[in-house]
Amino acid sequence: MNQVFVILNPAADRGRAGTRETELRNVLDEMGLEATIVRTERPGHGAELAREAVASGASLVVAAGGDGTINEVAQGLVGTSVPLGILPMGSGNDYIRVMGIPKDLPAAAALLAKGHVRTVDVAEAADRFYLNSFGMGIEGQIAADYRRMRIFKGEIGYLYATILEVVRFRSFHAEVQGDGWAFSGKLLSVSVMNGPYAGGGFRLAPQAAIDDGTVDVGLIGNYPRLVRFWVLPKTRDGSYLKLARVQAKKAQRISIRSDRPLPVHMDGELLPERVRDLEVALRPAALQVVA
């Protein structure tokens, strides 16, 4: 595998990725990878470029950025035989953690050069695919807070936003249905995870695997605000799943209905509008990833 089509998001890592194109090209050259590098110019452009690359006969399309860039490029590759490559250059790195891809750019390029391809599941909601994480409720609000931040980034930024919403987020009533099970009650969050990690390393679904043909659903019930500070650390290592007001389920298709419109993130990227009703469906073995 010696030819790659690289889609670089210059806005990734708060604009730092755009200053690293020379470094990126040098790393690819050192690995013997003949690269065509194109920059995204606007939201959604990565998906367009990926589709164009597939149509032009590309054998490998690489996302150079963070989780948002990876998600966007993957929109144009799901259901095709063209694999997704990843060169981490963003602040959000949950998917590379899931896939075992090094955060170090030269190490990631070396892995890319080896060309080992994995077939993985993706999920679909609101006419969009996601690769790893979905959160509705407090998780979506945390993602919205993180997007507005100008100082903190990465895990520290997500932690700060989480603490902020522990104090101020208002619970919601929801009806959630999966394959052979149903829930109705007050919640802080609905997560529908394809991989284990979200929010910069929070282990929301420790048992999740991206190629097991199911998604892991986590329902966090309402807690008083002071008690939430006790619950919060448990989302870091997944031990929150043992709490009485938390339910963990598996499914291939899920429907969610809330009593008010709520923010939703997919792979850390917000849906453009808050939603009350949503369907999530698994797409088994729908994406090829070099990892």
C-alpha cells in the first residue's frame, strides 16, 4: 500500500493541524507513502472529498485530524471497499484509542504503511453515521460546552465541561426501546456506544467492541446534584455501570423519545438541532479501517 489520499482538516487541534502540513508530508515520505494531501475548507467538505476520492479510484483515504475529522471522512467511505486510514492531528482522540492507533504521528504513519485492515461496525442516526460514540442529554450538552471552549482542550476540556453540567443540567423523562427491552423514566443521559471510550477517555462502555455486531446502551438515571459529584468519577473507569440507577443494555436498533428537545453528539460532533425523537441503527461490518 504505497499511495494514499490524505484529507487534512486545518482547523483541527484549534488550528494547529493546518500549520503541520510540511511535517505531515515529511512523515509520509519517510514511510515511503506517496501522498496526495488536500485540505478541507468547510464543515462537510471532508465527506465530499472522500466520496470524490472513492469515485476517482483511490485505494486508501486518510483522515488527518481528530475525532470530528475521522467521522466526517468516514461518511464517504461507509459501505465501500476503500479503507479509512487515520493520522491523528486533533485534540479529540477517542477513536484512535479504540483502534489501537498511536497518537504519535510518525508511529501512526508507520502503522498506516503496514496496511493491515480491520472490518468494523458503524451506527447510524439522523441520516449520519458515527464510528464510536453517541450521547443524548448531559453528554450532548457537555459536547456543546466543549465546542465553545477557547482555553481548555482534550481530556481537561471534557472534564471541565462535565463538572459544569453536573451542577446545572436538568434531567429529562425518556422512553427508550431496544431489541426485546424497554425503559421509561427520568434520565441524565442516553449513550449508544460502538466503542468503549467517549469524551476524551471516559470509559462509558467497557464491554463494547467495534466489531461484535451490537451497540452498548447506557442509561444514567437522575441523581441529586451533590450525588452527581460522586457518580462522575465512576464514568472514568466504567464502574458507574454498577450503580442502581444505571442500566446497561445491548441492541442493534434503538428508539429514543424524550419529553424535551436535547443536544446530541456523535463522535463528539453535535447535531445541528436539538431533538426529541431519534432512531439509532447498527450497520455491521460496514467500514474498513487501517489499524
